[in-house]
Amino acid sequence: MANYIYRVTEENVDGCGGDATEFVLFHQRLNQAESALFVRILQEVKQASKDVDTAGMIEDALTKFAEESGIEGVICGAPYEGAFEF
């Protein structure tokens, strides 16, 4: 079974231009229509959420996405060991 990891970024999470990123694993590649559906659900969840962190919104969106598409996804760790900045 293949795994496909997608980066999901909530933009302007703090009102000052900061972003928050999580990674989501699906066991199939999302096609264009499925990707569009997931983005729409993410946007709807964000609009309806008050005082919910990024991970919580993504979890809610994953639940709704699975209900609508039959495709389940989970938040996973970053797909690399670490990062270096210089």
C-alpha cells in the first residue's frame, strides 16, 4: 500500500502573517477533484472554528473529508528527520 504525504499550511494563523504547517498522510494519491474537495472542507472548517488550533481544524476537516469522499487521512510527522537553517 502506497502512502502519500501532503503538506497542509494554514496561512496568517496569528494575524501577523505567520503560518502553521501539518502533514497529512493518505493511502492514495488525491486527484484534482478530491484535492479541491479537501481544500473546500479545510476552508469551511476554518470559517466555522473559533479558538481551534491548526491541527484541530485539520482533524475536523479529515473527518468531514472521509465522510464525503470515503478517503481517510491522518496527521503524521514531518516526512524528514530534521531541518537545518543557516
